[in-house]
Amino acid sequence: MLSSPEYIEKLRKSGLRPTKQRIKICQVLFDTKKTFHFTISDLVKLIETKANEKISLATVYNTIHAFEKKGYLKEISINSSQTYFDTNTTNHHHFFDEKQKELIDLEDIDVDPVKIKKTIPGKKIKSVEVLVKIDSE
Amino acid sequence: MLSSPEYIEKLRKSGLRPTKQRIKICQVLFDTKKTFHFTISDLVKLIETKANEKISLATVYNTIHAFEKKGYLKEISINSSQTYFDTNTTNHHHFFDEKQKELIDLEDIDVDPVKIKKTIPGKKIKSVEVLVKIDSE
DNA sequence: ATACCAGTTTATAATGATTCTAAAGTATTT
DNA sequence: AAATACTTTAGAATCATTATAAACTGGTAT
Ligand SMILES: [Mn+2]
Ligand SMILES: [Mn+2]
Ligand SMILES: [Zn+2]
Ligand SMILES: [Zn+2]
């Protein structure tokens, strides 16, 4: 669990001013060994409960997009009404339960490497994401 | 190329009344050997140009969701501001160019079968979708 | 310390895709 | 033809996200 001075350092190194809002969001997102998935509204609730503080919605959006751009978060490709983010920035895939709206990590060992045999002239592959939709049986 | 009476038949068999709006949308979507990907606004434009007709936006949404429910269309899982649909309802994967907002089919032979080695108790797999994001090189 | 500036936060408005509403229209059944 | 259930429609509502622009703050120079 990193304390405030360490996030301050991390933010500065990224060229982001260490404001109290950004530090608080770092604590909520990164003060845990386990990575997790969240939407903006999940995060707003987490800030209110876990941190007992209020950060304006615009700042939450701004910060999450800044962190995403710096590579501290990943956006997950699912066609849902809300965007999902992931504090696990390694290459990995997901189960998605559309009813419960829950994402579950598939570690690399859980999925054989996906080999793409087709190429598009002038285009390069940026990412390969596998989404496994699941449902109660 | 199916003519109107054949869509009428197809719609009736599906329990959908063959209205002139639904028949028109069938023609725009299915009167071609090639399958394709589209958003609702793409489709509205296609109806206006290809069919030189106007169908209310609510009806276009209603019809597309009815067709999707009947299995004549598939919704594609990408995190875009608009939902993408596919007239190719076979199991297949996609390239997605986020800049050009273009989807390209990956046929089954283009991707090795994706083997998922993890199971979630009480859950069954509904679909496995691979999304390959590409970019100009 | 004080002043300054660029970057940041904030409340609020705007946007845009999608869904809802309820009235008018239409296909099918009786 | 009349009755009925289904469908279309314009317009309003919803809701996640982005834009705006004024107030605020961290860092730096004086
Ligand atoms: Mn983003
Ligand atoms: Mn749908
Ligand atoms: Zn994940
Ligand atoms: Zn396709």
C-alpha cells in the first residue's frame, strides 16, 4: 500500500500535478494488491465511501482519462451503456456476465495465444482482446 | 436478391407483421450477397439513399432490435459511441480500426479456435468474441 | 513570503445515442 | 366492415459523457 508521498512522486514523474483529487483517486484505485474493474459511477461511489470525500464528476472523468493515457488504466471493449476500466494493465482477456454486468479476468494461462492469420495492408495490430460472454446455466 | 414477397414470407414466419418499413429495411440489409457492418445512423442514410424513403428513427431502432432478437442480425461488442450491427450472423471475429471506425471480418480460418481453459461455477459460455484493434502503420 | 502562471477543479450546460410515450395508422382476424 | 392487436411516429425523456468558462491551486520566479 503506497502512501501519499509515493503517489505524489508517481504523478509528478508522469507530468501530472499531484492534486489532492488525483492522489485520492490513486489511493482508491491502486492501494490494493488485487486489480479490479470499474465504471465511472462505481468509482464515484468508492470515493464517497472508501475515502469519504467528494470529487466532482468532471474531475473523475478527467483523471481517469489522464491515467488511461499514461497507461495506468485500460479501457475494456464491451458494448455496455457505461465504459469499463481495468486497473490490470497487463495483456489479458475477460469473461463478461451481461446480466450481472460483471467482468472477470482471464489470465494468459487461461486462454491459448490467439494467432491472427490475416493482415490488412498498411495496418498494424494494436491489440487483441477476447471477450467471453457468460450466463447462468 | 429476394423480392418483397419473399421478405413478407420471412417476416410472417418470424411472427413479425410485414409492414412496408420492415420490408424496406430487409431490402436494404439483405438484398446483397455480401454481408456488412452498420450503425443505426449508417442504416438511416442507406434507407434515404438506396431506398429514397424515410422511416422514423424510432422504427429503425425497433426493427433492428426485432431482427436482432430473431437472430437475423448480430450486435458487435465494441466500446464505441454507437452500437454496431452485423448482417453476418455466423460465428466470426473482427478487426476494428478505431480511427476510421471500420469493422472488417476475420473469417474462422483467419483465427485459430480460441480455447478457454477456465470455467466459472454455475456459468456457461454464451459467446467468444475476438476484437483485433488495428491502426495505420 | 508574494506574485504570477499554467494547469486543475468545479458547477453547470451541452451533446448525442438510445429509449420511452402515447396518439394515429395498419395488418390481420372475426 | 368492425374489432383487435400490433406498428409507426414525432417528440420528449434519459443518461453517459464531454464541453465551457470561472474559480482555484501547485510550482516557480522574484
Ligand atoms: Mn477513454
Ligand atoms: Mn440491442
Ligand atoms: Zn481485467
Ligand atoms: Zn462481421
